[in-house]
Amino acid sequence: MHPQPNAPDPKRFEVSRATLWFDRFMGWAIRFGGIGVIIAVFGIFYFIGKEVVPLFRAADVEPAGKLEAPAAATGVLGIDEWGELPFFYQAGGPVAFRPVAGGDGFELEVPGLEGAEVTATAYDPVHRRVALGLADGRVGSFLVEYARSHGDDAEVSAKVTPEPWFPLKSGAGPVTAVSYGDSGGGRIIVAKRGAGPDATTTVLRLAMKRGLIGAGKLTALGEVEITTELGAEPLILRASQNGSMVLAACANGEIDYFLANGAEVTKRQSFSPFDGEVPRQMDYLFGGVSIIVTGPGGEQEQWSLFRESEDAERMFGLTQTFPPLGDGDVLFAASQRNRTFLTGAGGHLSIRHSTSGKTRWEGEAEIAPAAAVLDGKGEHFLVVSASGEARRYSVEDPHPEAGWKAFFGKVWYEGGSGPVYQWQSTGGSDDFEPKLSLMPLIFGSLKGTAYALLFSVPVALLAAVFSAAFLPLSVKRIVKPTMEIMSSLPSVVLGFLAGLWLAPILETRVPSVMAMLIAVPASALVMGFAWCRLPIRFRNRFANGSEWMMVVPVLALAGWLGWQAGPLIESIFFVYQDPATGREIADFRLWWPQATGLSFEQRNSLVLGFMMGFAVIPVIFTIAEDALSNVPKSLTAASSALGANRWQVVWTVMLPVASSGIFSALMIGFGRAVGETMIMVMATGNTPVTEWNIFNGMRTLSANIAVELPEAPVGSTHYRTLFLGAVVLFLMTFVMNTVAEVLRQRLREKNKIV
Amino acid sequence: MSDALPPNSGFRTTGRSRRGEPWVWLTAAGLAIGVIMALGLFLLILLKGTASFWPRPIDVMEVRVAEGATEKIAGFVTQESTRSEPDGTEHREIQVFRGNKDIRPEAFVFIDEANIASRSRPEDLMWVERMEYGPGIIEPVALETPEGRIEAADPSFHDKLDAVIERSEQAREEILDIERHQIGRISRELEKHERAERSGEKTAQELAGRRAELQASFEKLQAQSGAIHDKLKETKLVGRTVDGADVSYTSDVLVRTFMPNAAGFFDRLGEALSRAGAFLSEDPREANTEGGVFPAIFGTVVMTLAMSFFVTPFGVIAAIYLREYASQGLMVQFVRISVNNLAGVPSIVFGVFGLAFFVYTVGGTVDQWFFADKLPTPTYGTPGILWASLTLALLTLPVVIVATEEALAAVPRGVREAALACGASKWQTIQRVVLPASLPGILTGVILAMARGAGEVAPLMLVGVVKLAPSLPIDSIAPFVHPERKFMHLGFHIYDLGFQSPDAEAAKPIVYATALLLIVVVVTLNLSAILIRNKLKKRFAVSSF
């Protein structure tokens, strides 16, 4: 049967399955893709945050096995740098090695000690040297040397190497305390003989005499007796690891500091940390510039060498106090990597960081520890009890120096004369302590931004007002894109021009710039004042809105006059007087440091502020112009109809209505300036200064990341701190931008209602 | 506003009241300063950039150096300044570029103008660009070839010299082909063998035969390139500097010569164009301070294209989702504001993210999965062009999303409703009506993103740009595209030459030229975006009711 020609096929209104299927598929695909992209975008926060979080973690300490030490082996406890083969040494006995992996240990005799009675021991973990004092008045040492085979099943082997013995000439009786300092070439041994008021203390100087062949011979250079210079009988003697000084904690509670310099050992200082009470413990930290002392009540303090003022000698001063320890013998083991140390008393252990004063970890030992040692990498520590039980713990604390206070607070670094904000991430020596305060960088970012805004905000806002209120539409269509293109200028070009073109020009013409800064705006005002006094017939020949073109020659003239007037101004106001000869030189670059005490650099904030203008002016201009242009016509027209002149319309209607939009323009301009990188890198000196001086540079967060991140080892504290800098930068701009965006949306709503 | 009043209406006096008029002029000054700054900067770069190609005449100056003694200096003035001595006298000083770094290491010299006894421009001075030591300024004496000696006075001298230079250029290309491609192929094969041996696939004995073969062909190739070198060395350009030192340049170091003082305007123009051409097409020489920037152009273009390849689909999909599929509530509003703000997040933050995520996390994982045999040498776990373009894609994503969303929103509601009423499904409406209508808007967004990406340097410093990349990211060696390679970039070139170069002063012309090139690229992209946008506005103005 034929279908009737007019009857619609019912299937005609059915959508084909393929279309429906495809529609559904695309719907899901786009949802999936869209949400995916958005998640990816927010993943940025997550991934940057992930790198930062470990900075704020406390140390993680886990038990990592036990081992049997020789009984009563609490004299000296040392370990190799891989933390695998600790040794135990008790005066007079053999050196006992016990692998941490389990299995049998072995013992090595100290050669040349047969028949001698060891009466004093000391251990230097840097050189792995055990210093010994003998009953017959000899002093000397032996080294424990480790070697590790290569390959997958690397084994650590050890040997004991004795060093020459030196009889002490002064004093009598057995050596009761000894300490060894070694700087490679020169070495010192400080030793005490006898006990009580008759004890004598001697510093023995040694040197490696290089022979023609062989490793050289260790010879004694001389002895200096320091008994009389001590306040009382010394109870703890410590020679610094670099052999340059001796500290003696005496029975009267004072600590005497001797400096060993050439043949002289001179007393430099005497200080009493605990008011006449004898410290229970005194040891050097890594680097040998600071000591940790524990008082009778358990109070623990750090004393460091520093200069009070620039020309003063380096003296010890209290720089940090720690929470008190309990009763019992004080344990102490310093890290060989950073300023952390393991300490404790009465079974309680804690890992502390000296510079930050923070306790990284605290806990109870399973045994009553009598000695402790940290391995070379600081990844494990070992404690041993008097009965010979030893426990090993693993430590995970990759960023002990990090923390809120280290990043945002004032920190008293070793060698500094007080707490400071300081950024110095890398240094030359092994014992360099990174200084990671972000404050100078944040300051730098704010300083750079402030000077950038100081110049750009007036120009951008004035331009926006003129463009929105007075500029004819046909001109605006050209002027606005011109300004917008300016914002797309690659900042590397701006930075290059700032650093290599503008900075050398402005260096010698600062007075000219000052003159221009005054003359140019003043000339515009004068022009306006004069213009409206001209006959109306003449004025009517020029269309409204062309003022910006007419003002150009005036501005150019004023600018040129200002530029030319610079040297004249310089010769009147900025005359530098040479202190040596009294001759007068008209040079601003010399005058500024003399008059203000601040420095003058070629790449300074003035250059930066101007060049940043190219990046910031268009941003502020565009948004402020939009806000001003979108003021409802009905408002401005009403105002004009009521007799307001054109400036009154702007001042009383447009600006107040658009104020929140203008404010948001300023904030977005701030965001752009604070995150700008290449101009900051190239136009500033990149020194982290913390002063508002316009004639020097700064180091900004962004520039710092760009310069240092490629060099920072992945996962290090430095690396993560740079990430933290990125987070700070991100938060600063994100918050600013969000507030600005919300303000703008509000304004849009408000204008709609009107 | 007074603008709205008809001219000569008689009421103009109201609009032209004196009150506040100075302030109006102050705002006018603000706009004028802004426009002058923008145009001035373009002009400055344009002038300095083009001037760096222009062959300048060479002055010969006789300078009094001591009582009675003078020194002859040939070169051109690069800078003039006034220096005031402590005794109050003022001296005009000029900085002269005199080249010939092979004779004296200082290519620049400062001369007190008062000490110049005489200045002249002899026509026979020649500017010689060489493979090393920068340009030389000499008086040519003769061309020594195996066929004989041609004196500079000989009329055929210049033609012969040009022929020699052309021949040496060809020979250099041959050498490059041998060294880069043929020897490169051998070393790649050797590397492969080494890996096979290390992983135990093949033993050293199995490979020994092939290795010896490769070694032999390597030696043959080396001998070949050595022979070409030796042949080039037989021909020499002999000359004399103005202060009398004899110089001779073998033809293998000659790049180009020019007689700037004898040349007329059109000769100069031709030389300038030829220099510009060389700048665009040649590889850099001497730590980037001489030669061209071709690898940097190539790197910038490839990186920008790869970036737009990544950013366009993702940006458009995200925008379609936000505008067409997501239910418009507080959540979407929040996402929109956040995406908007992401455009304001400092670019260096994106670089930091790219380093942590793309390079170390993704790249490290890729290495472990696919390139484990090369570890610990990273393949993808190190900065490279792929990671750089992905990082920049993320950086420019907000630009594309915002532009696309705006374009989608601008498609009139009536058009959509018409499509739906005709029975089109939602996707069909989007695909056939909404997307075509918003295409120019999307294009604007992509072009703006490219402009932003091309000019961005700071994040690249963290994720893959280097001062000198030995090979391009795309070349004739299989697999042809090498997304793991590091690359050169025009923007970074500027930074590196201006601030990291050992001889920043000598590099200045090339930096200005590079800056000009970069700005031309970025401004062209921006202008085209603006033009498209303006057209777009007109189209919708017509199509709306």
C-alpha cells in the first residue's frame, strides 16, 4: 500500500540514534575534558604545595635495630660515614667493631699501646680521631679509618692507625683530660695533668713536617702552659676541630677561651654562663664556631663566636637557649652536616637545631644511654648503655633548618651579631649555613612594586580618565589598542633596555630626571591654566578631546628644559666634597652617599620603576578605562545637564562611580608588578637589601626563583624554600586578583541597576 | 558630556568653564606620556635594531697617546659621553669599535676627543667578518691562491674574493655535513652498541667487527673533512691594519667582506639586507655574539606552535564546558574567577610548577618506564622543549578559556534557539552554529596566547631553554621530532647575551636585532588579534537585534 502523500512519516520526527548517541557522547566528553582541565589547573596548587610541605615536618625517628656492644664500653663511641660499622673503645682495651647489620664483630688492638695505662680519652668525629692521655704523661691519638668497597654488596672495612706519642714536659702525674684539634697542617693537643688545685694544663702545638718523600712527619713545635691563666682547675677541655682555639670549663664556673695563633696561645675571653656553676657538658657544634653548654639545672645554651661591632674581636656570646634537660649524665652528639645535635639526659633524648633553637624530635630511649653518636649523613644515631646494650635509630629530618621562624622571622645565625632577616642560600665552604629568610625577598618584591606603581599609577589613571571622559571615539579606537600592545611587550626586552640602555643614561643624569619629573606635569597644568584664558574664538578652532595632542609639544619642551637644567641643578644642590682634598665636585652619584649614607648603584629602583611602567601602565590603564567608560551615560549626561563642566562631571560623577573599578585596576597592576621577573632580574642589582633607598636595587622573590632554582639540588631545603617563595608570590597575586575581580563584578552589577 | 553638544550651539562656554581645566590638561598629559612611551619604545627598538645591520663608515683617527707619539685607530664610534675630571674640566669621550680582537683583546677603545689629531675615511678599508675573533678592519693587500697572487689594486680582486668566500662557505657546509650527520650517525650507532653490551644483549666479540668498521669509516670521514680544511687554508687574504701590522686570513675563516667607505647608499642597503638575511638564517658563532639566531627563531616557533597545539583543544573544551554544559551556579562562578585570576599569576610560578610536575614527576616516570636503559642519564626527566611548551600551554590556558567563553557568550541566543527549533541536538547546535560563529573569538584568544607565550622567558629558564643547543628539536635524524631536547629561544637569547655574555658590549648590536625580531613577532600576533576582534565586533553588531 502506498502511503498517503500528505501523511507525515512518524519517523520523520524521530532523531536518528546516531545523532542522539553522538550528542550524549560529546556531552560527556566535554564534561570530562572540561572538568579535567579545571582540575589540572588547580593541580598547580597541589603540586607546588606538595614540594613545600616537607619543610614543615618534624623529624621522624624510628628504632632501627639493636646490637650488642662490649660490656662497659662507654668510653668512646664512633661510627663510619655510612652508619654501618660503629666502634666502641674503652680506655686501654681494644677497639671493638660491631656491624649494625648483625653478624660477628671484630676487635683491633691499638698498636704501640702495650703496657701503657690510658687515663684520658676524647673523640673527634670529624677526623674520627681518638685522642689519648697516658698515665706516664704522654699524649697522642689513633685514627679509625674506614673504607667501603664498591658494588652492590658494598662492605665497610676498618683499620686503626696510631699517630706518634708526645711526652708532655710540664706538669706531673697522669694525663687526666685531653682534647685534639686538627686543621690539616697545624694541630694542637690540650691536656691536663694531675687533679685538684695542682693540676697543670698545657697546649701542645704539632705540625706536619713535609719530607721530600712520604707523607711527612708529625713533630712537636712547642708547649704553652696555660695553668696560670685559667680561673680555676679545668674540668672540661675542648680544642676546636680546626685547631685554632681551646675552651676550658673551670671549677669556678667560668669558661676560658684561648686562641691558638702561631706560637702564641692567648686568653681572649672568660665568660660564665651559669653564674659560677660548673657546666655539666660543653661541646662544639659542626663548624667549630659555636658550643653547646648544659648547666647544672639542665638548662642548655648555645654560645657562639661573633663580633659585637665591626671592628671588635670575635668573642663568645649567648645566642640561643634550649628547653632544659633532666637529671643524669648529659649525652651530646653533633651532626657532621648541619647545626643539629642529639642530646639528652636520664634516658630522655632530643634532636635539636641550634640556629632555630627548635627541638626537632623528642623521645625516650629504650635503654639508659651512656653515649651516643650520629652518623655522617645524619640518617641514623646509635646510643649505648653502660651495660653494653646498643640501640640504633633511623632519623628522617632532611630540613632541620626550615620552619616558619627561619623563613619569616629574625634568626640569629652563627657568626652574626644579632638576629637578622637574611637570604644567602649558598656559600663556599662545607660548614656554610644557608640563610633562608624570605623577608628580604618579600621586601624586595614590595619595594620594586612600590617604585613601579609610584610612576605608573599616576600616568595610567590620568590617561584612563582622559581616554574615558574626553577622547573622541574614533581616536580611542586607535589609542587604546596601542596601549594594549604595550602590555604585550616581552618583559625580557624591557629588562634588557632598562639594564643596558636606560641605566647607563640615567646614572649621570639623576638631577635631570628630577627636574623632568617636576617640569612635565607642571607644564601641563600651566598649559591648562593658560589655555582657558585664551580667547574663545581661538580655542574653538580646536576640537574637544584633542588636548592630548596639543600638550605634546609643551611636554616635550618642558622635558627638554628639565633634562638640560639637570647639570645646573647638580652644580647648585648636589655638590660633593672630597673629604681628602676638600675639593668640590658636582656629582649626584657621589653626593647621595655622602649626604644620606645610602648607596648609589647604576641599576636602581628609579630605572626599574620607569621600565616597569611599560609593563604596568597598560594593565592599569585598560581596566581603569573600562571602569570609567562603563559609567552609565545617564549619570554623566544628567550631571552635564545640571550645569557641571566637564571636569566636574569627571570629578563628582565618573570617578566616584567607577572608584571600585579603579581600585581593582590598581590591585591587578600590583599583581602584575609583583610577579614580574625578567625586568627585575635584569634591571636591579639582585642584592637582597632591606632599605627603601631609591638609588639601589633589590632582590625580588620572582627574580630569586629564576636565578637560583636551576642551580638548586632537587629536594634540598634550598629547592623547597624557592618553592615556598613561589607559593608566597602566588598567594600575593591570587588574593589581590580575586579581590579585584569580585570588586569588578560588583561594579558591573551596580552599573546595571542604574 | 560636552562632546555630545553640536558644534557652535552657543552653549559651549559652559563646557569650557575655566574651573578644573588644568586638571583636564593634566589627564591629557598622562595619555600623551603613555602613548609617547609606547611609540617611543617601539621606535627605539626599531632604530637600534635596524641600525645594527647598517654598515657604518670606518674612520681612521690619529690619536695622540703621549708627548709626540700618535697611534692610528680605525673603527666607528659607538658611543659619545661627557666625562668631568676631578679638576673640573670636561672631556668629550668617544667609544670606538676597532675590532681585530686577534691582535688586541680589547675590541673597544675610549678616546678623548681632544686627543684626536686627524680623522679620515680612506676608501680602501675593508671590513672582514671572520669565523672567530669578531670582525677585522684591514687594508687589503692581496689574495694569495694556489693559482697565484692577485693584488688588491687588480680590478678582478673583489670578484675573486667573493668567489673565494662563496667557495669557503660551501666547503664549511660540507664539513658540517660530515661532522654533524655522518660522524653523528657513527657515534649514535656506537652508543647503541654500548647500551646493548651493558644490558647483555650482545657481547663485545659480536660487536667487535662492526665497531672496527665504524672506526675505519670515522677515520676516513675525519680525513675527508681535514682535507677540505687544508684545501681552504691554501687560499689567503693578506692585508695590513692601519697601524701597520700584517695580517693574513686563510679562506676557511672568511665569512663576509665589505668596503664600507667606498660603498654608495644602495651598496650599503644591499649589504644591510644581506646581513639581516644572514642574521635570520645562520647559526650563532663565538658564544652567540656573532653570526645569526636561526636556532633561536626555530626554537621559539616550534615551542610556540607546540604550545598552541596543546592549549587550543583544552582551552576550548574547558570553555565550552563552563559556558554550555555546566550549570551556572556559585561553583562555576568561583571556577570562572579562579581561571580569570590564573592569568594574573606570575609566570615564574608556572615555571616552578612545570619543573616540579612535568620535568621531575612526569618526565622522571617516563624515564623509568621507557628509558630505563639510559638511566641515570635522564631522557625526559630533564628540562626540554616538550615540558616548556606544556608549561606555557598551562600559562596561556586562562587566556584561551576567557576569550573562548566571551566568544561563546556573544553568540546571540536567538541563533541557538533557531538551531534547536530546527531539531538540532545540543552538540549539533554547538558544532554547527555556535562554534563557527565564535571561531574568530577563539582565534583571537589563541593568537593572544601565542603572543604571550612567544614573549615569555622567565618560566622557560626553568623548564628547557639553553643558551646554545647543539641540535634543533626537529631535524633529519630519526625519529625527526625530538621533544626531549633543550632549545634556544629569542627572549632568552636577549637575556643571555645582554647579561651573561663575556663581551656584552660587542654583543649589543645582536641583542638589539634580536629584540627587534621578537617585538615584531609579538606585535604582529597582537595586531592580528586586535584586527580579528574589531571585525568580530562589527559582525555581531549587525547580527544582534
